[in-house]
Amino acid sequence: MAKDERLYMRFPNTLADDLGDMSYEAIGVFVAMVGEARKADNDGIFPRRRFEERWSAKLIAQVMAHGPSPVLVLDGDSYLLPKYAEHQQTRADRERLAGKRSAAGKQSGINRRTKAEQVFEQNANKTELEIETEVEVEEIVIEEEEMVVEEEIVIS
């Protein structure tokens, strides 16, 4: 199965209570705003002009008029989703995670290389024929109805 490449948003399970005084249309616009912010990777900051071209002034006003804790504010030439970072991953969060994953991948490569170097050093003094015919099976475990048989086989 192919990896799901879609972007996702997180909302608290209290969202309906938090946005209870908004119309369904305004709630839909708020959710769309969060989605647009995630897609644009803008951390919930929109240029005013583009924002006002996308949504009607009436719906923007309804979202901005929401209760004591605003979910949308106008700040000069930008609209902001002030609680965006509380619920969504910011660009800095994703960059920090990518850095950690990159470092872990590099460390894994170093570990694999070190192990390969150890094997090379062990085999450096052996002839080609010895290396090709050496087969080691340290432990074979066969389970049959509660019976366990363990064998050690070394062929050189």
C-alpha cells in the first residue's frame, strides 16, 4: 500500500464547544483556513489581500467576532490564526523533526559502515576460498507442539 501523502490537521475534541456561537458556514471557513495554512506552510499567517479575495468579508467578520478567545485576528496587512501552533505542527516543528530524523539516519549509516569494516578486517587474513565456504548457523530453533530443539551447526 502506498504511503498516504495527504496533509492532516488536528483539532481538539472540544472544537464544537469552542466555536459554538459561529454559524456552520463560519466554522467551515475556519477549518478551511487552518487547512490553507497547513498547505501553504505559513504557520497561520495570511496576507490580507489574498485572504480577502478567498473569503467574503461577512464570513471573515463572523470568524473574527468569535467569543472571548479569538480564532482569527487582523494584524496590519496580515490575518493570523493565533492558536495555530497549539494544535498544528509549525514549520519549525517539522524542520526540527526532519533534523532529528536526518541525524538518526546518518548515525545508522555510520553504525552499518563500522560493522562492515569489522567484518572486512576479520576476513582480511582469510583466503578467498575460506571466505566463500564459511557458513555459520549459530542457532536453529524449531518449535513443534511445545517441543523446542536447538542445534549449533558450524561448517568451515
